[in-house]
Amino acid sequence: MESTTISELEINSQDVYFRPSPGDLPGSVSSGFTFSTPIANGRGLFTLTRVASEPGVWKAFTLLVSLDSLKGHEPIGAEQGVYHGNLLCWSEVREQRARIIEANPHVLIVGAGQNGLQVAARFKQMGIPTLIIDKNGRIGDQWRKRYPSLTLHTTKQHHTMLFQPYPETWPRYTPRDKIADWLEQYAVSQDLVVWMKSQLLSAPSYNKNKMEWAVSIDRDGKIFTINPKHIVLATGTLGGPYTPVIEGRDLFKGQILHSDDYTGAPHFIGKRVVVVGTGNSGADIALDLHVRGAQSVTLLQRSVTCVQASETVNGITDQFWRPEVPTEVADYRRAGTPFKLMKQMLSEQKDFYWEKDKHILEGLAKAGMNVNLGPDGSGVFPLVYERLGGYWMDVGCADRIIAGKIKVKSGLGIKRFLEHGLLFNDDTILDTDVVIFATGFVNIQSVMRGIFGETIDKAGPAGGVDEEGEMRGAYRPTGHPGLWYAPGDFQISRFGSRLLAIQLQAIELGYMKQDI
């Protein structure tokens, strides 16, 4: 963004959510502010603390500064709903707009999950013509294809959708099918243009002179070519399932699958099942199998696991996303707490959180598991951002393990498959009918490399955090012009979508240059 002077700096004295008030730290003061530049409107949030050695002196403890909009290109807001003096009905208006976007989208978003939809909804509000494509048959299928008992582990305040909060009667934890159906109707409510049963074909090419892509799309068997200025990858930071290579797999007479292919416990009633991996998926699947009639369930732990009760973790998220606070306000306040600071603050409270989940942690250890509260005691939250693994938010699996109803084998690798079981490194044998690998996924880049080729390597990594504690590659330049990542959870895409939209507008207006 070109260098400009800041003017009209004002404290948010009238804003009930951002006016000066006591901060979260003892003796601190927090406040929001607004400002202007010749081309943009901005806002910020700061926390001041007293300097103990210098009476009367205050210093900034945290500072968040961001652009809200570019002047003359502010969000559109709600429409009147009356078009051309009522000469056109809404269905005609929508069809006309969709045809224009389909013929010449400024942005192509790959992935119609929650992130792709939220980014598209933001772009629509910012006047950026956007087409979304997804390989599934229906919006929400990426949720419907998972096991039926799946429920989101965060509360509805955390995973609400941009511009469209859930009804007051919505469950605290959203079930699989409800979130799937909500995403489907969200696309309709937000008037998004989505092509389902559609996939990128190999080798999209970028024209540096025209600053646009040539993209071929297979839409349910028909090939279309479009020339968007930008491609946004909203398929998450995870690629295809990762399954370790283990000798003797072909000899095994039972069933082997990855957690990504697990569609529910009814298929395994009366079976002896081994679940490899003690992250969220492994623990949830083991619980589902036990509750719904598997003969036996054994969890195989490969490495130390950070375990906290779901309610404990959501006690932390509830501090940011309270029901009485608008989601946009909560998102901005959360963004005003740097990742490294949040991690430090959680680590300083590790004794409190250990006591809170002491019965789980000590019970699992007694059952033979290797558990902790993360490398520095900061718990699940940092691991979500840093590793996308190594943790489990417990919703009942721990109690079954402690009671001996779900068995555990920890610290042992699988040496090989046998006809009817597994041989471990200590030469013990476990008979089993089914092995489910809850062993995570490869990075999205390894999958996208098959489509983009070496282009994806120029874009740099996606996911995890960088040395400043920011998510790598997310909602900012990737290193390749016109190629962007939109990863993260619901909250990250709600907040990051605005920043991404402003950057795309700035490029179009000549305020921001892309590396060619």
C-alpha cells in the first residue's frame, strides 16, 4: 500500500464496545480509535499500561491498526429490494447478475466450505464479482460426508457466519447436518454464485502482462474457460489423507480406512476396532464406535497429546465471543491480542487449567496415555494454529478410557499387519477386525501442486504460524501474483476476508503492487 499520512485520528469515545475502559490487565486502559488517510478509512485498538519505574508514564502494551475500507469503495450494505421501479422481479435481477459474474468473474474461489462462502459474501459486499467452485454435489457436503454424530467442538458464538448469525434457539454446539444445511442456505441468502460438481483442470496459467489467469473448469462434464484476475484457495490448509506405510497391509483380512472415510459406527457394530491416532478425530471416532456397538475399541497413541475438556477450551473462547457482544466486535478484539501474547497468557495460567481438568489428565495418565497441556502448558488453543494437530478437545472419550471401556496402547509403533491383527514393536499382538487411521492429512500444497505445478511453490507455505505469530500465507500476498490463501477457522475467515478484499481493491485501483 502506498505511503500516506494519517489524519482525523479520534478516540471511540461514543462507541459502547470500543470507548476507553479498563483493560484485561490490572491497571491497564483499552480503547478503540478511528483514522483517515487520503485513500482509506481505518480503525485501531490499543491497550496502555503504566510504567512502574516512571510514575505517570504509560506505554502501549498492544496495538492493532487496520484499514476498514478504501474511500469511494465502501461496503455496499443492504439493498432496497426494488429494482428498476419494480419493472424487474428479484429472480430476474439475480439471474442477470449471475450470468455476468459467470462470464467474467474478477475472482475465482476454489472451495464452497465456510471459508469460501464467507470470503465470497465479503467480496460481494465490497463490489468484487466472484465465482465459487466446489467438487461436491451440494454445498455443505464436506460436512454431510463425515460421521453422523459429529458436532462442532466450539460454541456457536465462535463459529457463526459472517453477516448472518444463528437464531437464538440454535444449539450451543452445532451438529454436522445443521451446519451443512446452514451453509447451503447461506449461499442463497447472501446471493452467491456457486458452481457445484466443478473442479479446476490442471495447469492454470498466469499472464503477467494482462495480470489474469487462464483457467479451465470441468463443471459436471462440461469444460469452461475463464480469466479471473485472482484465484483464492479456500480448501483449507489440509490436503489429502495421510496414512503411514506399514508392512503386511495386503495380508490383513480385515478392513483398513482413514478417518476421512469414516461415515459412522453402524458399519462396525460387533467389530473389534483399532483407531490409530489420539487427536480430535481419533478420540471422537473411538467414542462414537464404543457408544454405538463396536465389540471393542482400542486407541493407539503415537505421541504425546494435549487434552482439555471441550467446556474448558470454550471457557476461553467465551471470553472473546460473548453472546451479548456483536460478532464483528468480538473478532476485532480477538485480533487485537497477538498470538504470542495469548500463548504467554495461557501458559501463565497453566496451573489453573491443570486443576480444572485434573481428573481427565491424571485419569488418562493412569490408563497409560502420555498427556499434557501442550509444550509450555498453554493448552489446545496454540496447537490449533501452530500444528493443526497434537490435541484433543474431550467430549466424553476420556471418561470411557478412564473407566476401561475404551482401551489404550501408547508409545508403541506398528511393526506390521498380520492376517487378523497387528504386530507391535514390542512383539505383542492385538487381534482386530478394523483399523482406522486418524493420522491427519498432508499439506494442501502437495495436493495443489498436482494442479498448479511449480506455481504453487512460488506461493509459499500455508498454515501454521510465522515468526511474528501470524498465520503463514493467509489473507495476504503469497509470493505469486493473483494467488491467495483463505485458510483457518470460521473466525479467521470472518476477519481476514475484509483485509483480503481491501488488498484486491487496492491492486485494481493501483494503490498496491503485486510481485511479478
